[in-house]
Amino acid sequence: MIKLIVSDLDGTLLNDEKHIPHRNIEALQKALSKGIHVSIATGRNYFSAKRYIEELGLDVPVILQNGAFIYMPFENKILYESPLPSKIAKELIFYARKNNLDYILYTGFLDEKDMYMDIKHNGQYSRYLEQNNWRLTYVDDVLKYITKDHVAEVVLIGNEEKIKNIVDLLNKKYLNEFSPVKNSVYEGEAFFEFFGKGASKESALSFLLDFFKVNPEETMFLGDNYNDIGIMKIVGFPVAMENAPDEVKSLAKFISLSNNDGGVGFAIEKFVL
């Protein structure tokens, strides 16, 4: 029996226009009315996810920035955070410059304007930057904005092998001090996020399980991309969207409709309601 539903946002709960389809909202509201718990686990920061949290009325812990930050938004209460040490952030940027990779600095988990870039990205993630331009500031040198011992995260964009080589280099020096998360790969360009020690959606899930007093076997997770793989291996009922890569689909007990067709709502109707 499903007692907890956890959904990713982008590519899953949200359609490509970044709205929650009515079918998804209706299914989640019906689940809540039956006493089933609902939360989200997203790569977004709080201010980027805020409108959806409020739209769903989720007065519960939510997993943000791929598990590096767990927050009770209605109580303004931080339950967990794992920021990236600044020394590692600086080295990531150094190696990104050396390898002709694009990079983004994210300063703080609760900074509304948290994204900083000193280069222009003209690749596969241009749309992501356009959609987040309200929180993005272009500066002459992002290193000037690393002013504390920690930052929220750093993102590297570009050739996946080059990024993996950087991960290997830093692992030799900073083993277990940071968490690389492969978010997505489009048209040969990879988007890797780097957080602090132990940050992942699957690690953060334990907070939700304890909070709601449910077991992994009683949990449905719905996702669509590489950063969902870890959590899909843990829960009892992993669901992938039709738009997910094959590697993600291979871990699912059910492949639902696409995010544009209300895939979250369809899966909940079929297996929970």
C-alpha cells in the first residue's frame, strides 16, 4: 500500500511550459484527501520551487537542490543542508576554465538571486538559463562572489568525459568531501551539479521517511532523469515518465505518460486511487 508519494518537478510533475497539469493537481489532491502523504524532491532551489510548493499546499519537508537542502517552507525551518566547501568550488571553476567548460556558481540555499556566471552559455542549456534569468547575475569574475567558507553548489556544463575526469581528479584530493550529481545529458552536453558531502535525493529521502513514519516499500517516487536514479532504486514503487532516458526507465516498475500528458496524475490514478 502506498502511503507516501514523492515527485520530481521538472520533466515530471511540470510540463514543458513549467506548469502543473490539472490532472496532476487533481490526483495529488485526491491522494492527500485519502491521508496519503505528498512531497517533492527537486534539483531546484527554494525560490525556484516556491510557487509549486504553495500551489500544492505542501506544509511538509521538501527536498531541494538534489537533496543538499531539506526545508519546511511554511515554518521557515531548515532541516538539513550540505553546502559545497569554497575551496572545492574554486577548484571546480579553475578546472572548468582549463577544460573549456561552462560553469555556474550558486551562492546560498536561501539566496533569491543565487546564480552567478562570468561567461555566456550558448549550448543545450540556454533555455534553462532563460527560464532562470530572474535569479541569474552576470559578473566579471564569479570567484569574487565566493565570500564565505561554503557555497550552495557549482554546476559544470559540457563534455561529459571532461567533467568525469575533473571528478576523478578532485576525488583523489577531496574524497567524500563533495557530491557530484549527473543531472542530465542533452545532445552530447552534460549538466553536472556539485554539492557538499553526502548530498543526494536518496540520502534526503530518509528524512521524509522518518518524518512521515513510512517505509521505502510504501513509497512511490516519480521521476524522469539521471538525478532520480538513486532514489528510484530505494523506493518500493518507482515510476518513470515516458520522456525519461532508457537508463531511468529500466529502473521503473511502471512507465507512465509523459510530463506533458499528466504522467504523474495517470500513475497515481492507476496505482494509488
